[in-house]
Amino acid sequence: GMGGGDACRGLRRALTDAPVAAQPDILTALGTLQDADSAAALTGKLGNGSGPVAEAAAWALGEIGTAAAAEPLLTLGAQPESVPITNAQLRCIERLVERGDKAPAQKLCDALWQADLSVRQRCAVLRSLVVAEHANAASCVLDAMTSEQPRLAGTAANLLPAALATGAVGNVLAALDKLSVVARARVL
């Protein structure tokens, strides 16, 4: 990560004995320093994903954004009721894509896209699918264009050119006849 090794080692040691009330601050520091070596320690603090310690651990894993950090966030699964957990997962996807590590980013996208997320969160996942060049990005964008939710349909329409640039034009053409006239007009 970007932090000093000694500082990160000290924080990881402090985490072991720290009272619960102090743990979120230590976890946040490890995430801010993007200490990849702390992924295992952070994973141990995730639990079931609820509470300030788990949310801080998830945030830190999202900031670290390595495949090792993504794995526990994937194992935790989508948690539609927890905006901090979902945001951490989305941040991890973003970091993975920045690093060029698209496979774990795509796995996280899959887990989130299947979940019953809010419209705002679904828009963010849709963007992530496209940015991570997911094989199903174009078909997910097309599906979203038929949504009853104007925000999701609009986001999908805006993402369509980028989704098509990933080379899935065949998927789009095959799906055109399934779209409503309005959605078809958006595509064309």
C-alpha cells in the first residue's frame, strides 16, 4: 500500500488488543493507508457485516481493493439493507478495475447485480459492470433500459455506448426484438 510498513504493522498489532470502540478508527487507518497485508486481519472483523466494526472493516477492504481484499467482500455477499457494505463492495470493484484486475471485480458485480438493491445502488452496479468490461454488461444494460424506474433506465441508456464498446454488439442485436418500442428507440 501507500502507507509505511512500520505504521501498518503497529496498527495491525493495536487492532488485536483494542477495545471495540477504538477498532473502527484503526480499521479506517489501515484502509486509508491501503495496507494490503492487513486483508486477513480486516476479514476477521467483518463478521456478518453489521455494526460499526464490520462496516469499517468493509470500508478498509474496499479501499485496499486487491483480489485478497475482494474475496471476503464477495463471501459476505450482497447486503441490500447496508449502504456502507454495498458502497465498500462498489469501491473495491473500482479499485480492482484501476489495477487492471477485472476477474474479481466481475465476480463482485455478479453478486451485487443479482441482489435486490436500491435504484441508486443498481445504477452504480450497472456502471461497475460496464467499467469492469463484464461479458454480460451489454445485456444487463439492455435489461435495465426496460426498467420501470426512470433513473435506472436513463443510466442504462447513458451507459449503452460504453457497453457496446466492450464488443457485445451481437447480444444487443439479439435482444432488440424483446425491447419495447420506447427502449428500442433509446438503443437506436
